[in-house]
Amino acid sequence: MSEKAEAKGLKKLKSAKLLEIMIALIVVVIVAIVLYNFLSDRNKDADASAQAPDYETELETQLSAALSEIEGAGNVTVMISFSDEGETVIAMETKTLEDGTVITAPVLVDGEVVVLEVKKPEISGVLIVAEGADDLAVRFDLISAAASVLDINQSLIKVYAGK
């Protein structure tokens, strides 16, 4: 009888292992589908942003236009350097399976990834070239305005006189 009990126990053990393997495969497939959808949505967003002016170019254009309005500044050109590309923070959920396996996956609502925060790129430097930058008062106004609008330290801003 001990052989029958051993065979029965071995059969149960094999079926439990098979169940664990099946659950793990199902989880892997679900995570793969979620990641595929997330990455394909991100590629669509990247394609859309390639057609529209990007954040950096739009920021330079708006700042140039605003600084040109400062009395005595004249024509102003702005170049902004960024130290990174920004970051999108998505909501993640962690699940622990019965076998102790920990799985982390993006949170989806109506098939869309939940975005918690979009962090703008960090500015590492600003170059301003202005016709009226020879005047120290205008130069100070340009630096002050740019630092205020961009919320950065004035030491990151360099102003030069243009032609």
C-alpha cells in the first residue's frame, strides 16, 4: 500500500507543479499583452508628437517672443539645453501569487495606462542673444524674466548681444 500512497502523492505533486506552471504562463501572457499595448500606445504618442512641435522647441519659441517684448531688447533668440528628456510616471500594481511569486504590472483603466505624473525635462542651461543686451538694465531684465518663467537659477542663463 505504501507504493500506492507514494504514487498517489507523486501524482498530486505533479498536478500541483503543472498548475503552478500554468498559472505562471497565464500571468506571463497577461503581462506581455499589457506591455505590448502600453508600448504600442507610447509609439503612437511618439508619432503624434513628432508631427506637432515638441516641448523644447515650443518653449524656446514662446520665451523668445516674450523676451522680445521687453523694452530695449529688440530681436531675441533663445536656445535651451536640457539634461534629460523628462519622464512619465505610470501607476503600477504589485500582486503576490499563492506560490510567493511577485508580479508588477501597469494599472489599466478602460484599456489605457494610468499616468500619475508627467515630469518636464530638466533645464541645464539657457542662451539668450538679444540686440539690446549691451544695455545692462536690459540684460538684467532678460535674465530675471527667463529665470522667473523657467523657474531656474539665474546662473544657468547666459545673455549675449546680437547684431
